[in-house]
Amino acid sequence: MNDEGIQKSAVLLLSLGEDGASEVFKHLAPREVQKLGVAMSQLKNITRDNVDKVLDEFRSRAEEKTTLGMD
């Protein structure tokens, strides 16, 4: 995963909250958890617009891959 992907993942995980993020971390390799943890700790001054863009992109990509949440 490139740096931009790691940053977006960190924003997404922070938006999930502690419990949601810990559930995701259970499915990752230790090195992935470390990279994301560092990225999450370095995020500063995240705008609501930035969070919304990351969440919108995640939702769009998830809808391409699955029918979860679809009517």
C-alpha cells in the first residue's frame, strides 16, 4: 500500500472509533498494524471535508465489491 493509501486508511480507522478499529486490526498482519498506528498518531488537523471524502471513496469502492447495504 502506498503512503496515500495508508493515510486514507488511518483516517477511516479513526472515524470508526476505538472498538471498530480494533476489530479491523484483528485481521491485519503486525507490520500493517504498526504502519497504520504510526500513520494514525501522525494525523493532525484533519478537516471534516477530508474525512467525508475518505468515507465517500470507501463507500464507493465497497459498493463495487459487494452488495452489502444495497437495496
